[in-house]
Amino acid sequence: MKKSDVLVILILSMINVLAIASIFTGCSTNEAEANMQVISPVVTDIHVQPPSHVAQTAIDEEVYHYRDFPSLFLTVPEHPFAQERSHRQNGSLTLINSEFAFEDVNISVRGRGNTTWNNGANKRPLRIRFDEPRTFLDSDYAHREWILLANHFDRSLLRNHGAFYLANLLKGMDWSPFSRFVHLYINDEYYGVYELTEERDIAPGRVNIIFDPEPTISEYFLELNGHVRGWRADEFEEGVHYFMVLGRSYELRWPGIHMRSEAHLDYVHNFIQNVSDAIRTHNWEEITGLIDFPSFIDFYIVQELFKNSDIGRFSVFMQIRGQDENRRLYMGPVWDFDQSSGNNARVENPLGSFVERRHYWYNYLMQIPLFRYKVVERWNEVKDSYVAQAIQHIRYMGETYQYAFQRNFDRHPDIMGDVFEWNWVRSYATAAIDNFPGQVEFLVDFLTIRAQWMDDFLHDRLPLAEHNDEYDEHEGVLVYV
């Protein structure tokens, strides 16, 4: 192809993308171009040649050349999707189309995840481990462990990314995951757009806590995790890996089982029991000495805005940190939003409170005037800045990288229109949309409407009957049925 032909294609592609942006936003092409000046992941318009061992036919660069993601080439002896989730094998990794490119770096890889691993046979999440800590793309810290999220059942591919983006803007949680997109090839075959993010490691720049043999000094990382009594029950033992408080299972993720003693688990169990008791009895003096308000409130804002269906059951991470009178329970990091924001039948309606219905701590906390005042105060600080910016960022990503994202659906066309019969909560609303731009528009509209509902709800503009439809009275407080 002549250079002049390439130039014509580039110009036409830019015009088409700006036109698409104007359709999304209802503004002129010039206005759309101005609106797209938002923080974006590191990508490149430059297409470098793949390494010599990578088949050139694996890359269809001339079709998707406006704004693209880096390409990641994983080379392994056995296909990871065909192995057990925990099977780890050695391989190599090559990154191209990036100023942070590298070639043939030694790694090991294994499967990860729960729902997506079990049901996403052709696109599954992976965990990458480098031999030595290293940065990835423009990450601030070097680490060995990195995650490739498939987001296979989120047809916008942007729910996790948007939630991580907002959490990083808010900064009330000590650490929120880094998030970038890549095209993933496994043994030269293209598998779609993956979200590169960070493992929830204990390390500087991630979950930064300390271990001590003395339980009252050591710090802890735990997860509200229903899977330990579900499909993964054979991997966990109560009283060893997790404990129960009011019928909910809390997995102690760190210190690991080979580091800690039984006294460590007992200490954490008692600490969470004390938190639950203080919250349920509205004991404000005890609550202020047990929980970290900034992380609890920012965690609530992200979860409620996205109406995350997992809240109260899975992927609710928290940390016990600090010493003596400064010891508190901190919420975060946020995680696992692929079935949020209208993406299953439980959360299709952008109206109605959800977090306090699904997580009993927030149910009781939001009935305490002092806590609710702190939430309203924080919401007023961020609603027109960080919340609005996060929603605009999702729009920007969907518009500017539409062709890059579309490659994912060229590879997995059957995902559009699928209601996910395997899931006991179907995804009817998003299944009715058969194209990627429509999925992004649905997500942006959902979050925009939900932000307005949250503003009305937090400022008491709604009667209780319009908060939700499943409240009941129990022991003098309103609880989810």
C-alpha cells in the first residue's frame, strides 16, 4: 500500500470516529473533539512490527488503526484455557505497539477468577507472574503479579475500568487498581481485548500492610467471600481459612495460612464481630474507634453509583490497619463490577438504593444521622467533579477506541444478545443491545441517571417508598428482606 493511501485511510478514520462521537454526545464534530480531551490510558497510534516468532497474520493492523491498544503476545506450551484454573506453567510475554514494549520476557501463567473462568470457555481471565518485579505499561510500581481480566460478560468492557477509574480519583481508599487495555494473543491466536490490572498483593503501591507474630500488632487483608461455601467449598475450611459472622463468610487472605497462627484468625474474627455489633447497635462512639470513615464512604459511593450486584456477597475487600488507638477497619480495594450497572436483572433499574439493601453494615450506618451527613458531605464534594469525570471517561473510552474494542466482538460475536442462561440472574437489558456503541451508551445513560438518583436520595428528596421496594421493619430498623 502506498504511503498516500495510508494517509487517506488515517484521515477518513479520524473523521469517522469524530462523527461517531457526535452521535454519542449529540454535539457537533468540533464539540466532540473537544469533549474527548480527557485522561486516557497509554496507547499508541504507531504500529511496530511484532517479534520474529509471531505470525504476521495474527495482526489485522490496517483495519483497526485509528487509536489502538498495545498488543500482548503470550507464548506457552499448553493452552491455559484447557488446563485447570490453578495449573501454572512457564512461558514468555511480548508487548508491542507501546513505548513500554518488551520482547520474550520469562513469565509463568495460570487461570484465575470465578464466574468468568467457569463460564467463559473461549475468553478466560489469567494471572501473570514475572520472574522479577517490573512495571507494566505506565504503572508507578514494579511487581511480579499482574492480572488480565477478560470482562467477557460485560459487553461494554468498561464497567471494571470505570469503577477503578473513579476509585483512583476519589483516593479515600488507600489503594485502587491500575487499569489499562491490551489486545491479547495466545500462541499467535487473537483472543480479544483484556483489561490489564494489578493483583491484590501485599506490597508497597498495592495493599501496604505489615505482619507481626503478635496478633494485636499484625495487619490483615480479608474478603467477604461467599465462594468459600459455594463452588469452591472443597478448597476452604471454616476456622482455618475463613470465619463466619451473622451468616456471612470472611476469608482471611493475608497473613497466609503458613505465616499466621490460630490466634491471628481468632483476633480478626473478634474484630469483625465487634465492628458488626457496634454498627448494628448504632453505637457511634465504638464505631468511630473501629472504622475508617473516608474509605467506608468512598467505597459506598463507588458501589452505589455502579449498583454492583456482588456487594454483600463476594469481592468485598477490607483491611485491618494501624496500631493501638489508630487501629481501624478500612474498606477496599473495589473489585469485580462486570455484573453491575444494569448488566443483570437484579440491577437493571438505575433507580433505588442497593448497597444498604445488600450489605447490612451500610443498611445500619445510613440510618445514623452523623454517618449519613458525612456521606452527603463527601458526595457534594465529588458529584460534579470526580463522578462526572468518571462517567465522561467511560464515554471517551468507548468513542475514541471503538474500533479497538470492536475487535473483541469480531472475535466473540455470539456474546452480543446472550442473556447468559448459565447465570441464575439473567442479563436481559444488555442482551437486547446488539452493538458495542449501544452498550457504551447504555452504561453512560445508566450511570448518569443513577448519579441524579443518588443526589436526590442523599438529599432526602425522595419518599421512603421510592428508595427501593424491598424494605421491612426488623428490631426497630429498616432492613432488606
